[in-house]
Amino acid sequence: MSWVQGLMVAAAVLPYGAALAAKAGGRRFDNNDPRPWLAAQQGWRARANAAQANLFEGLPFFYAAVLYALYAGAQQHGLAGLMGAWVALRVVYVLAYVLGRGTVRSIVWAAALAVNLAILWA
């Protein structure tokens, strides 16, 4: 597996990490009907669930940018570096979200968007 493939997989599994954080160890979690339980959560669990949703929302643009860059002939080494930066920023984004650091979260989100645009024009 190439770095590009590995980073695409890493980006795809990030939302599941946030989902696991939101659900793990929760009292009376019902895996047969998880959405009402998640909707009733507060604090860091609610923020982890919101981070999960945002991670899923960001994937289509990330994948489209990567696929376009590959189609346009971007060098895989440089592309992998940008992709790695995006994945790392999104990990920091989740941590900032779960810890309730809204300003940091917004700055990191904007930085990840800028990196995603750089991928598009790689």
C-alpha cells in the first residue's frame, strides 16, 4: 500500500475513532438504537459525536481533492505530505473539539481547509 492509499484509509477511519470516543463507557448505551442516546449526551461525549459528524462531512472534499490531484499528475511524495498534514490537523481538531477548545478547534479547522485547497492545486 502506498502512502497515498494509507492516508486515504486513515482519513476514512478518523470519524470512527471519534464515534468510539463518544460511545465508549457510556451508561445505558443502546447499540440497537444509538442515535437517541447520542442526542441526549452532553459535554465531551456530545462534542465527540459532533466531531464525528464533521469528520464525515469533510471526507468528500478531501477525497475529491486527492483524486483530482492524482488525475492532474501531482507527485505522490508531495501529495502524501499534504495529506499527512491534513490527517494530523484533523486529529488535532478532534482533540480540540472533545476538550472544548472552540477557538483552537476553529483555527485548526481553517488550517485543514487550507491544506485541502493546497491538495486540490498540488
